[in-house]
Amino acid sequence: MSDGIPGLARLDHIGFTVPDLDEAREFLVGVLGCEYLYSLGPFHDDEGDWMSRHLNVHPRAVMRRLHFFRCGEQAVFEVFAYEAPDRRGTVPRNSDVGGHHVALYVDDLDAAVAYLHGRGVRVLGEPTVSRGPSEGQRWVYFLAPWGMQFELVSYPGGKAFFRAGEG
């Protein structure tokens, strides 16, 4: 039985690709309140296969630029803009292989949802109350301008899963 990766300590960052870095920066900084940290790039390999061997992208892909953002006290987003001969422009849904979302914790879900509505952000439905081990949590999904799924989650009194061992 494995104990996992030796020395694994925590999540370091989340990377995702966007169609427009300026639009992403405006959303991440101007709407979500992330802090822009720095940029790198471009990166490409005009003759070899470095891009495919190291990044699992087309060998002629060009990473035009990438920006780093801090979101809150922990999360760091590494946000890429690529050009590639085989690039797909469809954002995966949660039900698609590779589907994903980024969940952001907020202290006051209702205030956060009202803020997003006020900024014209597409919020998917109304906040949902969780049950079972996640009882005590409320959550709601919303979309970035390029269609990527984000989630707001809040459980100021804790979740049932964590409270089960108390008392």
C-alpha cells in the first residue's frame, strides 16, 4: 500500500488556459479581486518536440504569455494564452472528461452572489444547500467571460463531516 508521493505538502497552484489574457486579467483582478503577480513568455520550440514532451501540447504550440495571480491568501492561478495548430476552443463541462471548476471560499455567500450579479457575471441558478457529510455548506456556480466554471462555497459553521468527530 502506498502512502502517496513522498514529501507532498499542499496544492501549489492551478493552471488554466484562456482565449484572451487581457479579458482574464480584468475578470480575475477586477471582478474576483485577485492580485496580479507577474508574467512570463513567450515559450516555443520551432524545431524539436520540447513542447509536446514537457507540456503535452502540439510540438509547434506557442505559449504566448502566462500570468500569475494570487487569489486570497492561498490560491495561485497560472493563466496561459496558447496558439497551437490543434487547439480546441470549447470549454469542457463538468460532465466532460477533463471537466473542472475552481471553487472559491467566501464568508458570506449571499453578499458574494449579489456582488457577482451586480457585475453582470452569469450565476448558474440559486445557492444550493448541501446535505449529508457536506451539511452546513452552501454553494453556487458562476461562469468566467470565456465560459470557465467557478464555484462559490461557504460553510461558516463548518461541515457535518468535520463536526462528526467532535463532542
